Amino acid sequence: SVDGLNSLESEKFVSFDKNSYQAMVNDQSRTPLFEKAITNRLKSAEPDSQVVLDLGTGPFALFAVMAAEAGAKHVYAIEASADAAASARDVIRKKKLEDKVTILEGFSTDVTLPEKADFAVAEIVGSVATEESAVATILDASRRLVKDPADPRS
């Protein structure tokens, strides 16, 4: 189990308190690996050519910031929690990345992007992929929001 995990029945999704998000950000067994994967994927393409989708960006918009700073053309960061989305917008504003990152509030299954992404970034929180409806969410996003879902790099 993850400390700080909250199940919000009224909103039908799982959320975390800010301390839990901060612990995820500071987790040296995972965060550098995500950053390396995002950076390597962006470096494998023409500069400033890749659109990135960040599913469940959280209050720090961590992966969205990583992608923007690593050279993404644009990042669409989706967050279901209104509080986390507001915090993510503040982070993007403070880092002056508003031209590169768009925070979209809502469930990814209800969101339509202005353009399809070249690849998606998502983190499965918990011990199994069925937590947070991750499998269904990622499959839906892959089919609807990513340019070439058959490409394993997507």
C-alpha cells in the first residue's frame, strides 16, 4: 500500500496527498529512470518535433516539466484532480513553460487533444496495473490520443 493514498468515492478516482507526491518525486529508484526514458525518446527525434502526453500529471507536473525541458514541441498534461491540476498550472507558470505545457483538467477518457501525441508517459501507482484503472486509461489514451499506438516507442 502507498501512504497518503486517498480513494475519493464522490469523484471516482484515486488521489494522493502532497507528501505522497513529494515522496514519488524524490524516489531515486524511479524518477531518474523516467527522466532518462523521456529524454532519450525526445533525443531520438528531430529537435522540437515531439508532442508528449502526460497522463495523471499530479500537482508537480513532474513528467510534463521533464519533457518540456528536454525539448518537447508541446506537452499535454492531463490531471483528474482539480486541486492537483491547479497546483500543476502554478508549477508550469513559475517555470515559465506555459508555451510548452498545457494542463488539462479532467479524466483522460473525456479529453480530446488539439493534436495527437507522439508518445505518452504514465506511471502506474500501486502494486498492480489495475489500480487507478491504469490499464483501461492507458489503452484508451493510446488508441485516441497517440499518433501511432502500434509503434512500441509510443
